[in-house]
Amino acid sequence: MEKTKQSFFGRKSMDMTTGPILGIIMKFALPLLLGNLFQQLYNMVDTWVIGQTGDTAAYAAVGSVAPIINVLLGFFLGFSSGAGVIISQHFGAGNKEKVEETVHTAMSLTFILGIAFTVIGVLMTPPLLKVVFGSDASEAYGPAKDYLIIYFSGIFSMCLYNMGSGILRAIGDSNRPFYFLLASAVTNTGLDLLFVFKFQMGVKGVAYATVIAQTVSAILTFIALLRSDTCVRFSFKKLAIRKETLKKILILGFPAGLQIALTAFSNVFVQSYIAGVRGNQTEILAGWTTYSKLDQFLFLPMQSLAIAVTTFVGQCLGKNDVKRAREGAFKTYLVASAINACLIAMFMIFPEPLSAFFTKDEGAIANAVLLLHNLTPFYMLCCINQVFSGALRGAGNTKAPMIIMLSSFVLARQIYLFVMANYISNELLPIAFGYPFGWLVCAVITLIYYRTYRFDPSKVMGSKGAKPAEE
């Protein structure tokens, strides 16, 4: 059985270095999956509510902004994942002092970046939307601009939640981040319905609902960090940026953040290719929006398992157990593949009712069904990319996943899209196949690299073969 102990946040953490591997990983991953599901509800509920109004342009607008949001948010998530890896490694090695230093340095970085991203997000919204829609004359441009300006005005809360929940997960507490997201998702849903159907606020209403809901999750997470009853509780008095700790966070977090941000930025251009295909632009964007909302459900299980395996590998290598780390990664990949295969079958069998849940526009539904029928089988490739990249990050190797994913999702995909759009076919399906093409390239390179990569516990921060931290 896995060991549990009081964490420095006043709740039980999970020692993943002993006990049945698959049971521990699944126990840790389940709250992550549920939490990620409710986090996805933020934009999904926004999109669904707008879709019920019959305003196809507004529906396409809300669904088209995700790549722009992910440019900044994804960059920050890289830093939070870097801090989480370091905390999990120090925790596995039993170094409480280093855990405390990393927590307070990471939170200091969060306050600085949260403010900076608010300003950057608001300023970069108009030019990026012109890239997505081709110009500001598009029907979807105005609603998308309104949504993003409000969203970025409240991005500080999202940064605070993600760093705080990353800290909790690093020491094995995946339950409370889920509870906080649940409360936030319920808030978001209620406010969406109130603002849109009662007060007729449209896109601005769903944006305000999202910001308020994100603030709820941030406040709950921050309270959890403040109310620790142990010697390493979060304290404003301990806030400081320690140069050595910051350097370690940057070494691990910057490559991951850069990879996510550049991939998201590349997807902004993918959106522009989608907007430029032959046909009714509004219906095509609405169909792509519907497909994208369903696409996220296919990614949720493998992404949650990838986060779990990152923590698992970090703790195991902190204790010098390479064999257990490898075994855990392989078993996680098998579970992710099995779950994904079941979801793919469901999406292939029921594409029309699933699409119709989001929008009433027949043209949008037809485009979404076309994409679901042809693209979903290729999601099996993503299990390789997600799980084994997560294992590499847990080992402290964030550069290789960054290089592999940027080469696949940015360089190879953009080359494919340019050639396809300009010389072969500018139809929706051939352009959309840019995604499976990138997944295939990434899966091949990731698998080859992972099989030849040697986990080296001596390079893991704080790894001394020590026992996990006791209170």
C-alpha cells in the first residue's frame, strides 16, 4: 500500500515510491482527470451557452480564441510544471527545506508573471485576432475581442490557481485541486446561464462568468496554502526569489513553457488556415469550434495520466528507483491507450448527437461530423506523446520534449499546412489533417528517444536515495 502522511499544507500527501504501481498512479490520476474535466468546462460551457442563442458568429468567436489564450497560459503552465517537478523530487528525497524554498520562489514568480500577463494579454489580443480571422472585418472578430479582453483582465487568478494546484499535486495531493475546480465550474455554469439568458449579456456575459469562476478557484487554492499547520506553510514573510531555486525552475520550466506557448502560437496560424478554406467561413469556424470542444475530451485522460506519471517518476528518481519509474511509465501508457480507444469508438459511432449538443447550425454540425469521422482514430498516437514526455519531464528532462514537440507541432505541421493549402488542396479535411501529421511525427521521434534515454538519478535535484519527507 502507498504511504500517506500529513503534508506541509495540512493534508495527506502521497508517497508514490512504494506500493502497487498502477493502483497508486490511478488513485492519483483520477482526481486529476475529474479536475481537468471541470477545468475544460470553463470554455466548453461558455461555448455551449452561446451556441444555444443561435448566434453562429458569436459561437465561432468564443470557440476560436483558445489558441490565443494558450499562448500566455501555456507559457505559465510550463513554469508551474517545472516547479512541480522540483518539489516532487525534493519531496521524494526527504529535503523539506528545499521544498519550502521552491514553494515560495514559485509563488513569488507567480505574482510577477500574473501581473505581466494581464498587460501583455490585453495588448496582444487585436493583432492576434487579425491573424486568426484574416482581418477585423470578420463577423466573429468583435465578439472574440470582447471575450479575450475580459478574459486576460482576470488571467492573474488562473495563474495563481495553476501554480498553487501544481504545488499540491507535486506532493501527492490531487484531491483538493479537484474540489476547488468543481466549485469553480459550478460557479461558472450558474453565472453563464444568469448573464446570458437573464441579463442578455452575450459573449461579455460568459467572459465575466469565466473570470469570476477562475477567481473562486484561485482564492480557495490560496487559502489552502495559507492554512497549513506545519513548519513549512506558505507565508508572505517567506516570499522571496532565491536565485539558485529560480534558476532550477527556469531550467525545467522555460523549455516546457516555451514549447506550449509556441505550439499554441502555431495553432493561431492553424486557425487562420481553417478560416481561409473554401466555403462559408462562419459555418466552417463553427464546425471547427464544435470539433475542438469534443477534441478536448479525448485529450483529458491521457493528459491527466501524463501529469500523474510526471509526479510518479520525479518521486521515484528522488529515491533512486529507476526500475520503478520506467515500469510506471509503461503501465500508464497502456492504461491511457485503452481508455483512449474506448473514447475514440464512442466519437466515431455518435458524432452527430455529440456535435448537435453544442450548436443548432446544420452547416456547423456537418463540418464537425466530417472532422470527427476522419481525425479521431489518430488520437492513439497522442498517448505516446503525452505519457512518455511526462515521464521525461519527471526525470528533469524538459528540453527533449520541447525540441521534439516544437519540431513536430510547429515546424513539421506548418510546412504541411503551407504545402497543402498552396499546392494541393485548400479544403477543410486536408487542412485539418495537419494535426494528425504532427502527432505522427512527434510519436515516432518521442518513442525512439524515450527507448534510448537513460534515467540518471544523480542528475535529479536532491536525489540522495533518501526516504520521503516526514513531517
